[in-house]
Amino acid sequence: MADAKKTDGIEVVTLIPVYPEAGKAPYPIGTRLKVALETAAFWKGRGIARFANDPRENAATVSAGITDRVKNAPLPPAPVMTPPPASMQQGFTPPAV
């Protein structure tokens, strides 16, 4: 039964670099990976990957490629920045300029 779980899964295509584990190089954009259905649904919902059998949503936008026929994909917006908790700010001294 354990071997069946290893072979069960669905193919996805990465839309952003995916790190297999900490300290290792990521899988590049466009890599086909076979993952569990739950992982594939999670990644699709968050824009990490798309199902391999889904049609490309916008084939004219890519992250790198032939520049005379396509345009570069826009970068995603930066995450919202929040200050650290007050307990961490008490002992903080900014570096001298």
C-alpha cells in the first residue's frame, strides 16, 4: 500500500520556483512534478503550480524567453510589512550610519 501512494498523484507544472528542501536549489519555473492530489490542489490555489493538463492561461506572458514575441511577466506585489512585536523592539539599537 505504501508503494501505491508513491505512484499515485497528479502532474503539475511549477509557476514559481519550488524548493524541494531547505538549503537545496529550487526546481525552476515550468518544471513538471508528480505530487499528491492534496498538494497539487494547495499549490494551484496559491498560484505555486498549475495542473499539467490545464490549458495555459496566458501563453503570451512568460518569465523568460524570446523577447521579440513575448513580454516579461510582472512581479507579484510585495507582502505587507508589519513591525516586530514590542517585546522584540525593546533591546533593538539601529546600526550607526
